[in-house]
Amino acid sequence: QEEKKQLTLKVEELERKLESTNAQNIEFLQVIAKREESIHQCQLRLEEKSRECSSLARQLEMAIEDAKRQVEQARERAVSRERAAQSKMLDLETQLSRNKTELNQLLRSKEDAERRFQSRLQDLRDRLEQSESTNRSMQNYVHFLKSSYDNVF
């Protein structure tokens, strides 16, 4: 009876540990869900910025085409207007260069952010896998104890 009592206490202790592990798993899942939501929000913001960049690129292309038409009209009118149009075209090309540089920087930032988020996600997955492994070990141990208890009695 003393041995049965000790085994019962051990089983109860293991069940408490199992409940604790389950509670920790739930907490980990909540943390993962929050981080995934954060990643999702960041991805949405990144997509929004990408759309803005695309829109700016289209607007810039339209502005460049408009500038070229104006240059042609200016050449037909007068040499002095040609110089003014060429100056404007150079300004637009400078702006295009700046915008392309900014776009490249944004793309690098996006790639860096994606790498960081992938790294964080992998870390969370690794932690979840470790937690699940611990949980399985505990369940196997509880099963072993139950089987041992059944075999003893």
C-alpha cells in the first residue's frame, strides 16, 4: 500500500507537470500567434509601400514621356525653348535616378526584413518543436508509469 501510495503521488505529480507543460504550450502558441500577426502586419505595410513605389514609378514614367513630348514641341518652336526643355528633362532624369536609388534601398530593406522575419519564425518553430518534444517525452513517461502501475497490480 505504501508503494501504491508513492506511485499514486508520483502519477499525480507527473499529471501536474503535464498540465503545466500544456499551459506552457498554450502560452507559446499565443506568443507565436502574436508574432505571426506582427509579421503579417509588417508584410501588409511592406506590400503597401511596394504598391506606392510602383505607383510612383508609373507616374515617373508618365512624367518622363510627357517631358519628351514637350522637348519635341519645344524644338519645333525655338532653340531657346529647347534648352529649357532639356534642363527640365535632366531634372526629371535626376529625380528618376533618385527614385530608382530609393526603390533599390526599399527593396533591400524589404529583403532584410523578410530575412529577419524568417529567422524569427524559424526560431519560434524550433522552440515549438522542442516544446512538443518535451511534451511527448512527458506523455511517454506518464504512459510508462501507468503501464508499470498496471503491471504491478
